[in-house]
Amino acid sequence: GQNIDQPTEMTATEGAIVQINCTYQTSGFNGLFWYQQHAGEAPTFLSYNVLDGLEEKGRFSSFLSRSKGYSYLLLKELQMKDSASYLCAVMDSNYQLIWGAGTKLIIKP
Amino acid sequence: DVKVTQSSRYLVKRTGEKVFLECVQDMDHENMFWYRQDPGLGLRLIYFSYDVKMKEKGDIPEGYSVSREKKERFSLILESASTNQTSMYLCASTSGQGDTGELFFGEGSRLTVL
């Protein structure tokens, strides 16, 4: 079966760095997405990786290793507004998205 | 500013009632999706549509139907609501024209079935 694993919850301190991991087993691979979802709000797109390596976008970076079925989202200089759930999703060979359950990130002052 | 609008943020219905959830997007997107989101689970696809009057079953279509009479509007219908359909329902759209395939989501409709 197809599976996406990510930690349920993480806690970090304002100003610090946090890495949220995502491992996947899917039927084929056509890209990996990260979305951010604040409580009670819509998910919003953060990043897309289809090739191995690191994609940097401001304070957020996303890494992909296709051979390991692994990605991470790196958040630097954490701010209180980064408290949210982070959803990992993989597009399989049929171009369907398989979603992880999300990682709830709690930022403490 | 791109927008996906869902008609109701919160609904409370009784078992057996018919429920309509409406979604409108203003981005001229071809592709529209209905997901449900439950605690501890990833988003699960109910139905999707790649064109007007076209619909495809997702992973959990049982108990649901959809309608897409106009490109901008995609409706989710619960013919006879049951308590296990209590959930957050998210509508999304994407252009499907290359790029990243980024999904644009509505704010969600939280449905409680009593």
C-alpha cells in the first residue's frame, strides 16, 4: 500500500531551527509537496520538489532524496506565526496526491 | 488574489438529512477536488473533476455525490447524512497546466451530523 509518515507533533523555540521529516512509500513518484495549515484555516502551498536536493525559499527550505523516499522541511529563525500543521503529500504515478497526517508544530517563546 | 470559496464554514445536520456543500473558484481552473480531513489522518479524496459535467471517484466516494454544471462551481452532496460523515470538508482547485500543480484550498466546511 501507499504510505506517508511524518511526526505527529513537534515543539521548538522561537528563533531556533526545526526540521520536519517525511518518509514515503508510493506507487511511483511525480513530486512531493509541503503545505502549511494554521488551525481553522485552509492549507497553503509551501514547496514542491521533484528532483533530489534542497530548494530554498526564504526562511523555509525543502529537501528531497528519491532513492531514500525521504524529504524534510527546514524552518529557520522560527516565529510564533509558524505555529501550524505541516502537511507532506506525494504525487504518485497516476498523478494522485497521497497525504500524510500532518505534523503539528508548536513554537514556544 | 486567487480565491476558493466554500459556502458554509459550519453546519449542523441531523442523520438522514440531505446536505449540500458548495465550492466556487475564481481562477478559471479546470480541476476541482473535494477532500475530507479527520484528526490523525491525511486528507482523503472523495471526488474530483477535470472538466464541466465530468466527475471521478476518489478514495472514499461512498455516501457522497458531486455536481459540476459550471466550470467555477463544484458541489458535494450527502444524500442521507450519517454520523460518520461528521468531518471537515475541504474543496481545492488547480489549473493542471504544468508548473507545480499547486492546490488552492477553500477555508473548509465543518459538518456535524447528529
